[in-house]
Amino acid sequence: MEKAIIGKKVGMSQIFDEAGRVVPVTVIEAGPCVVVQKKSTETEGYESVQLGFEDIEERKLTKPEKGHLSKAGVDYKKHLKEFRLKDCASLNVGDELKADVFAAGDKVDITGVSKGKGYAGVVKRFNAHIQKKSHGGGPVHRHSGSMGSGTDPSRIFKGRIGAGHMGTEQVTVQNLDVVKVDPELNMIVVRGAVPGPKGGIVYLKNTVKNIKVKGAAAAVSVNPQKASARVNPQKASARTR
């Protein structure tokens, strides 16, 4: 079953697993979210549900936003996000989704907007090399240098690296483990880092990664041409078998 929810990044912490190892985790305030709109193949050509998160005052909404939420008959929500799920038929407008849609052990993809870094140079922004600090370098060690020919094409092609606004981009981190879920506190704890600052809005969804569990005999090759299948009788490990 595909699941999705909108949340807010609370911050990072650490917990201890059963073996006593420290696990860095991110705490997310997930939900409650309400289904605001439901799209179907017959009307829109695809299936999806639109979720709303975090209450907001009516005076802070535009007329189209108020009309859209009033039509659904739900409380006014600040954040709306559409998710394409395979089993949208099981959800209806007005249904409420809480943090317990996910459980410990689930794998999720989390999308957020990365932290803004301001205006940055090409070295920090794209990890470019600095120029040699020998004779004639001058005050341009961290500049981008030549970007192309002068006569032809007499311009710089689009997409070349350079200084500019760094950060504030949509980033998705895939295949994160859900460590803990607390539906009473609307809390989901995931292993690892999540994009965005504290208080940033994030979107959680089932991972698109295809998890394959390797068997115990998968590491042993049956091909005699491979080194893993050949046995060297000169080695002590082979003589003791």
C-alpha cells in the first residue's frame, strides 16, 4: 500500500538501538493531514489525492484558496500537496491521515527545500578548482576563469557553472528508515538527515527504491572462471576445508 503525508521538520537528535549504537535521527511532526481533493482517471486522466496540512486563519487566504477549501468542506489549511498513489480509491475527501500511516521499519523518500546559502562563488557553489597561486595569479584565485571562445560563438553557453544564489532548492533524500512513530504526538522519527531548516515543510512518501534482499549463497559464484569460485590449494584456508 502506498502512503504519503505532509510534515514539519522539528530538528535532529540521536537515539540508541538494541545493540547500544548511536543512531542519528530527524524528528518530523507529521500530520494530521486532511484529504482536500481527489482526482480520478475519468475526470482528470490520472488518480491522485491532495492533502492539506496546518490550520490557517481565513483572512490569510485568497479567494480561490478559500473557495477550493470550502468546496471540500474542510478546515482552512496552509499547505497543500498532491500525491499520486496507486490506491487512491480507499481515500475520500475529508478523511484524516495521521502519523500512524507509517510504521517503524518502513522505507520513505522525503522531499524538502534545502537551506539557503546566500550568494556564493563558483568554488563553494560547484566545488570548482582554485587557480594556481604562483606569479601572475593576482586577486582572481577563486574566479571561474575562461568560459569559452571569444570569436566563435562570442557568448557563454547557458548552463555553465558560475557564482549565484546557492541553496533553496527542492531536494529529495531517498530510502530513509522510519525508526519510530508516535501517533499521539504526531511524530515520525527517521534515520539520517532531512533537507531543509528547522520548521521547514517536508513531504513523506513510500520509497521508489526497489529493495532486493540478497540471499546467503548469493555471494558465492558457481562460475569456475571467476576468482570467487576458484580454490587455490596453496592457501591454508583451502587446505583446512
